[in-house]
Amino acid sequence: MDPQTATLTRAPDDSGAPAHARDFGVQDRVVVITGGGQGIGRELSRQFAAAGAIVAIADLNLAAARSVEGEIVAAGGRGLALQVDVADKASVDAMAQAILDAYGRIDVLVNNAAIFATLNKRPFDQIPLGEWEQVMRVNITGVFLTSCAVVPAMRQAGWGRIINISSDAVNKGVPNYLHYVTSKSALIGMTNSMARELGPHGITVNCIRPGGVATEVERTHNPTEEIRASLLTQQCLPRGQMPEDLVGIVMFFATPAAGFITGQTIAADGGMTHNH
């Protein structure tokens, strides 16, 4: 196209505003966060609510989800605690229906629920088949099921955001957690493919790779102080990662401002894997 005759156009957001004035907020968006009752999910739930979103805290542990709901409501926010087993289709479908019944729409899905902290480190050929299958069922099939459950409402609205939480363990090739690393690797491929399928419907799909986030969740195996110190020297930002370090990128992907970004995997790990 001849640059002298080309017409410059700006892509409008939902309100018709030009690209440079797009909304960077999540006010009144209905946001579903799986595994929202603890760890990273708890912090995301609290911060999305603080930013004005309506947050569905979906967790297998209903008491934990209700505790986060209580924190949100006490701070003047809006939250809905829901018990859900992401590995069970009926449970996931019931979750989606409960949210639609309460609010009439689903705008954002953060696929955060996963099995990790309770896993024992062991060589891959010593992982029990049942444990392997459970990790795959929750960490991969769970993302598939929750996405399937919310996409119809997003398609109908012509707008949606799906954000998958992977791990920098994928790029580091962390040993003795093969089932976890494999499951988190699969999320990157799922993100790429789902972005292709859902783009025509106004739905973006992106993925985030956190580093070693310190949370209140007890782990079967905690790294020693020596290992922690060694890992910090491998980061560009030499400090420990906290759940709040993920809020900005997750929330950005959930906004209209990120409407032309899809199929991307972003490392949020202090620069640990910045060359991958």
C-alpha cells in the first residue's frame, strides 16, 4: 500500500474509543479464578476485586474459597465462593452455570488451579501411574474443561479473556517433577491452539510462566536456603518472587487494552529464563 495514500485507522475497544484511550481496568468484569482460595489464586482474587471486578473464587476447598470471599467483601469488594473440582465436568459446568445465574456473563477465566505443592520429588520412572494421571487430569484436563464451560458465554458476548498459568519449570527442565513439568508444557500448546480457534469470536488466550513464587501453601519439598540463594543469582532481579508480582501481567491480559495480544506466553520470573 502506498504510504502517501494509506488511511490510518485506529482499532476501537468495546466503547468505541481509539486504541490510545483503551481501558486498562477490569471494573465490573466477571472474573473466574480457579484455585482462588490459596496461594497465587488468593492474591489474584483479592486484587481483581480491589480493582472493581466481580470475582468468582473457584476452589476444591470451599472453606478456603469462602475465606477469600470474606476478605473481599470486608474490603468492600464483590466475590462469590464456589466449590469446584476442575477435573470433573459436571462440577465445572455447575460452576459456570452458577456464575451465569448470578451475574449473567463471564468475561475472564484465569486457569490457576493445579497440583504441585503436594507432589513428592522422584525420578520420572518412579512416578506412580495414578499420581501421573491425577496431575494430568487436574493440570491439563481441568483447563480444558473450565475453558469449555465458559467459552459459550464469551462467544455470545463476542468478548473474553482466558489466561493460563504455566511455570518456568518448563523452560528450566526441572528434574524429578516430570508430570508437573509435562502438564505445564501442555498449557503453552493449548494456549497457542485455543488462541487460533477463539480469536474470530473476540476472545484472547494467553499464558504466563511464573517463577518460584513464595506463598502460604505448604510444600512437600521446600528448597534449602542454599538452593534459594543460588536461584536468585540466576535471575535478573535478585529477589524472591511473591504472588503480587503476577497481578500486573494477569490483570493486563484481562483488560480491553490487551485486546490485540493473543497466543502469547510471557515469563514473569524475574528474568530467570529471559533468553528462552
